[in-house]
Amino acid sequence: MRKMNRNIIYTLFVSVALFLMSCQETGDTSVVTTPTNLNANLSECLWAPFSQGANFTLSIDFSNNNVIVYNSNNETVDEGSWAFTDGKFVLTNLSGVLANYNGAWEIIEDRNVFFELQKEGVKINFEQDCNLN
């Protein structure tokens, strides 16, 4: 009986360990940022920016290396482009509401549904929202 209990405990332990390892590999965890996975991830849905001290009511379409910014009325309020260059997320040609965000941003965190950028002490976060228009 004790041997059977040990086997059950061992099997349970191994199952939990394998589950945790699979979560680290495929779950909502940080991934190594490459142009391919960044482009694929950003193209899936719209993204909602948020930053401490800023009140954004915007959604952003990053598909095809474009940056199309919509307000809460679904009107285009800014357009630009993005690239992944030298390990940085580079925003260019923004001239409307996000003009101050042009430049090369360090990617602090890159997850399937969230990423965080930082430049010159300013941080901005983006959360994927597939329910946005």
C-alpha cells in the first residue's frame, strides 16, 4: 500500500512539474522578441495603450508594420509605422495624438497579450483586446 501511495505521489509530482514547464513554454509568459513573433502577435488584434499618468481612450492597429490609432468613436486620430530594429521597437511618422512617442523604445516585457516599452524613463504598456473594433 505504501509503495502504491509513493507511486501516486511521484506521478502527481511529475505531472505538476510537466504542467508548469508547459506553461512556461506556451502560456502567457515572456517570450524572446523576434521580428517574426512580434509582427505575428501585433497583427492579431487591436491594442489598447495605457501608461501611468496618461488617460488613453485609444485603440491601435499594428498590422503590416502600420500604426493606425483610433479614438473611442472609431475615428483615425494618428497614423505612422513601426519596425523592430536593433532589438528596439521603433515608432515613426506619428504626427497626431501620439507624436511624442516617435523613436526607439526598449522592449521591457513581451507577452502574448501584453507588452511594455520604455524610452528615456517613460513607460507605456499595451494590452491586446480582440473585442475592440
